[in-house]
Amino acid sequence: MKVNGKNLAVEVDGEGPAVLMVHGLGGTSNFYQVQADALADRFQVIRVDSAGAGRSPVAEGISVEAHADDLAAVLDQVGVESAAVVGHSLGTLVVRALAARHPEKVSALVLLGAVREPTEAGRQAQRDRAVVLREKGTAAVAPAVVANALSETTRRDKPEVAAFVRELVMRQDPEGYARNCEALAAATDPGPIDPKLPLLLVTGGDDKVGPPEASHELAAAHGNATVEIVPGIGHWTALEAAQPVTDQLLKFL
């Protein structure tokens, strides 16, 4: 699908109220495959590979705000006035920006592994990762992603999840991945979430990237959110806790 001058890979499955699913850094729409399969019986599930990620080619001007505007344009092209929107990791900043910039497009918000605006050290780490990606490719960063973003329990008990995360990272276009790292490095807080917007936050008890306290802070600022902390999992929430996340989505939606 061509939106805002970019070619984006978009999948649409099922019929019913719309649910838009937005992956995080290093991910693709396949991050949500288990949940999409379950939701498609009752909902129209829309999944997008963000510019420069997965099957969507590298584009100019990649940023959190540009990703948000692209999502609004995708909904327009699909003919959806508003959708419940699910975001993971970097995608939680993107979907919050979508809700702030295009509030009429968002009927409910789900944040998986919600992340804060990066610290200066975090910004530098993403810029450094972008340099490595351009010089050495995705193979140079995949081991650290698996080691740092998955919980020890997942790596031990669900090695197939670790293998899939490695594959997601390894299959990224290095330049596209680098530009998305730089988008995260430049990200700012999208601002408060409208208290009238239904909000669900799910994260792992062992998530070091989107720690539970980040979700609790967003929930407290919102005032009427639901927070679910899944013990024993790390940052790749929908993969490490596929069934619990699916159950929470079905219940919330």
C-alpha cells in the first residue's frame, strides 16, 4: 500500500470492529501472528510493517511522528474511521503519537512493553546501534537483542521464541533498522493519554526495556487504565506470553 509517498506492507484479516496492530523496533507484523489469528474471528485486524522494517522498504524521514501519520493514512485507505490500536515497544510511542495527532482515529489503546522517552544514554545507545548496523549488518546486533530483551526464563524454556526473535532481527534491512534506531533516539514523549480513551497496559515482570514502573506511571497519569504484569517474561511481550496477551486483548476489546 502506498501512503505518504512510502510503500508499506499491510495485512488485513477478518471482519468486524477494526484493530490496528503496530510492532516495535526490530519487529514486523508477524510479531502479532498469534493474536491476529485469534482476533480475526471477531475483528478486522490491520497490521503494518513500519517504513524501513520487515517488508516495507527504507524511506526518507523515518520518525515516530511520521510512523503515526502513516498509520492514519493506512486507516483512511482501508476505509476505517477509527480503530482500537495496539502498540509494542517503540510502537507504544508511535500509537500514543497517533492518538495525540489523530485522536479521531483511535477508539482504545493497548500498550505492550510501554517505553518511556529515551534518556540521553538511551539515545546514544540507539545511535551507536545504528552505526553498527550500517558497518556490520544485523548479525552484529541480533545476539544482544536476544540476550537483553528476552527474559532468562524465556530463553531457557522457550528457545523457539528466542530463535524467532533472532530471525526477526536478522531479516531486517540494516539501513531501515538503523533509521528506526535513530527515530527512537530522537523520540520525545507524545504527551498525556486522553483519560476518556480506554487504556490497557501489559508488560513483563522481567522487562528491562519497558519496565513495569513505566506502565504504572502511564496508568497513574491516565487515571482509569488496566495494568497487567506477566511474571517471568521480558520485553517481547506478545511472543513470550502469547496466550496471556491474547486473553487480555480479547477481554479488553
